[in-house]
Amino acid sequence: MDQKRLPLFIAISAAILLLFQYIAPRKPQPVLAQQAVQSTRTTPSSRTPAPTHDPATPGTQPVHVAVPANAPRVQVDAPRVTGSVSLVGARLDDLRLKDYRETVRKTSPLVRVLEPEADPQPSYVQFGWSSTDTVKLPGDDTLWTSSGGTVGVGHPVTLTWDNGAGLIFAIAFSVDDNFMFAVHQSVRNTGAAPVQLWPWERVRREYLPQTAGYSVLFEGVIGVMDDKLQDIGYGKIKSEADKHNDVGYDHIGAGGWAGFTDKYWLTALVPDQAVPMHASWNHWLDDGSDRFQVSYLATDPQTLAPGSTASFDSRVFAGAKEVHLLDRYETGGHVPLLSYAVDWGWFYFITKPFFYAIDFLYSITGNFGVAILLFTLCVKGLFYPIAARSYRSMGKMRLLAPKITQVRERYKDDPGKLQSEMMAVYKAENVSPVSGCAPMLLQIPVFFSLYKVILVTIEMRHAPFFGWIQDLSATDPTNVFNLFGLIPVDPSAISPYLHLGVWPLLMGASMYFMQRLNPPAPDPAQQKMLQFMPLIFMFTMGRFPAGLVVYWTWNNLLTMAQQWYIQRQAKLTPSGRVVRA
């Protein structure tokens, strides 16, 4: 029996360790290195979201012109965002989030989700019109005129430009209390001839973003097409664009949204949900630099008779992926599946309810760490009947250890008889030799779902616990290898495994003492493996978010209390039978 249990035990242990290795955070790095090849297009950054199959190629824009750093601007000031719109090119290219800083320090700079082209990581949103007619259209170098004031809640600002040939273009910007901008484009034809125009909008990133380095977290281009979530990493976009004339993905249809997602931030275009649009996700290599673009172009033109006006409405989300806020935009704002911008993973049906439960407990306690502790207590209570049966069996195994030892000594030279006698003892006492695996297997989906909640939800970002843990989504900042900060070195720079904080040490200690409550493994090989498990898990968990290590430690303490209470109810009778107390 012991030899049959050993492969099962090894398989379970290996599976757990491989899972930990897969979801463990990795060193942040660019998705792909810069490629040395040069683009064969003469002006790749000037392309617009035109359908590639359209021979008329509506959307062709003037040659790309860099916006000067001192371009005149219209200020944006709302309860949760601050920034500006460049009057050159009518770009929304400067936006900071008032409620979020780059680090936990109160003096840290505000998080910036959009940056002008003159900055290191340019990212901007732009709107315009295309035409197959020979008309003068606004371009990157167009200087617009502002109606005056600051873009704010209840105070839209309109930019206008007269092409001098009968067309007057206007773009009205407004913003709500959070992160959603409304954009109204219009064109008035004061000329004598009709004109056909296609409205378009685009969001660009003029650099290759650096991802957070997590295998279980998506960062890249994301959108909803035909009520289905589509997400493609930067590397995939690049490879597909190389094969398909700069187009990494395209789609024609009405509804949905698309943009760029980071770990916590989202910049997405939300076109008029009733207008059929051609969505295109592009990549170009311009002067050795990566250019990514997500764009929408109306599939059908609007014909402007003399004296008439064409218009197009859209929205732009640029801000934090707050779960309840995305839910409200999804239901009240009719933005389909916007809540899926948060990477809940394959087990979203577990992960998302976990978040709501922890968030509810946070609303009561005011501390996400305490909320995690209470949530763990609730989960332990929910699984108590299954765990209790397992712990009772383990308690019987501990009491039966002397009898099993006697059987092993008596039949050590007859393996077949030994196995049958041991099975007879287990059967007589209604004991399962693999009962101890049940609590661990039950804990795996809970652990993984909680890991996703702590990792991907911005509500956990910079959420303090107690003492030195000021960010539950980050690793424990202490490290035993530099004597908890007394030695001014960072051992993790040598190896990520040389980061071992106080909470991982406590977790390893709790695992060790929890093992002492379990029945000793009769097989020596199993005993040696079990002895090393706390050490292995301790170093592995040292790189995980502190909130997850707090959960695991607290769960171990609850498990020990549960085991002690249940196992002490089992007694051994004078005849050698195991009974409940």
C-alpha cells in the first residue's frame, strides 16, 4: 500500500509545485525585442483605420507630423482625472489619475495613462474624418481653435477648424465623474458640392510597452467584437502584422469596444454601438521603433449635401479598471462586457465572486488584509464537513501507526502479505490512506482564485495590512538574507529565490507544525519529502504577493486548530480499536 501511495503523493506534490512555478511572478521584460528589420512602407505611422480591402482606401491621412512639446493645449480637470488636449492634431494625449500614484509613497507622481509624443512613452487618442474626395481634411499638424475654458464635468469644450474650402470640422470633448470621455464629432458643409466622409477614431502607443511579467495576467490589445472578448499580446500583434500588411487583427460589425490594457489601467475606444465599424489592430516599425494602433472606421460614408451637417458620437475610457465602476459602465452605460477588461481568467465564475465577497468584507472592516482573514474563515467553514472527515481519518491513522509498524515488522519479508494485512487494518478501521490529500486538493482552486483577485484587481493595489505590509499586492518587503534591511544590499538581484520575508517564514513555520499533527508517513522516502515541503513552499511563496502569503499562513493556523479539535476526539480502545471520544 505504501509503495502505491508514493507515486500518487509525488504526482500531487509535483503538480502543486509546477502550478506555483507557472503563476509565480517573473522579471518584467518587453514582450519582444526590437527587430532590426526596417519597414518597407514610407510613412507607416501615417496610416489610418481604413479597410485594407477597400480599393478607395478611405482614411488616408497626411504624412505624420510630430506634435511639438510647446503646442497650445486645452486643460482637462475632473474629479478623478487631470490633463490636457493638444490643439495641434486635436489629441487627447495627456491624462493623469488623481486617485492613483506610482508607488505607495504619498509624494509619488500620479499615474499617467496618456502621454504626449515628446515624452518617453507617447500614447494618445485622436479623432477625424476620411474621404475619397479631393477635400482638405484635418491632420496631425492641424491647429484647432478652442471654444474656451477647461474640459470638466458638465463643461464640454469644442475644438473647431475651417478647411477654407466649405467644410467646418468640430470636436466636442466632455468627461464624467470618473474616467469616461464623450466625444462628439461634426462636420458642416457650407460649400456648393456634396461630400462623402467616413468618421474614424484611434488610440496609439508609439512604443513597445513593458509587461508586468506574470504568466497568468494578460496585457496587450483587448476588445469585444460580436459580444466576444478578444485579446492579443503585443508579440502576436507584431507577428500577425508582419504577415498581413501591418494588420494584426481586424473585424467588421457594430457594437463593442477596443483598446490597450495594462495590469491595472485601460485605454479603450467605445464607438457608437449602432454604427457598423471596421475595427483594426495594427503594428508598424518606424525608424526602428514600434507603433501600435487600435482604430475604428465607419464602414459606410456619410454624405453631406450643401448646408447639411454630419456627426458621429463615441466614448473613450481612460483610467483604472475598478471592478464596480466597470460593472456600472457595462450595465448603465451599455458598454458590452467591459468588466472583462479585468483578467479574471478561466475560472472567472470562482474568481469574480471571491472578489465581491472580499470587497464586501472590506466595506465592513476597512482593511483588505482583515477581509482576507475573514474570507478564509468563511471558506474553512464551508469546507468543514469534507475536511472534518479527512482529519478524522488522519487522526485514526496517527493512532494506528503503532499497529501498522507491527504489521510491517511481521511481514517485512512477504510484500504481498504485507499489503493485504495493511489493507485489512485500514478497512477494519474505515481509514483512507490518502485522506490527507483532500484538504490540499480543495485548497488549490481557492488559492489560485484568491491569487488572481490579489494580482489583477486594482482594489488590492497599495492596500495596506498591518506593520510593514503596506501593499498586499506586492511581496513582503523584508528579507532575512540582508538581516531585514540592516545590510544595505538586495540579495534578490542575485537570485529571485534570495528574497524571504517575515510572512513567508511564518508560513513555512506554520506548515512545519501542521505536519507534526499529521500521522507520520510509514515510508522513509515519503518522510524525507514531507520534511522538505515547508522549506520549498517557503522559498516559492517568498516571491508572491504578501496578501496571498497572509492567507496561506492564516489558513494553516485554522487548519491546525481544526485538526487538533477533530483528531483529539479519536481514542484507541484497550482492544486496539479506534473510536470517537
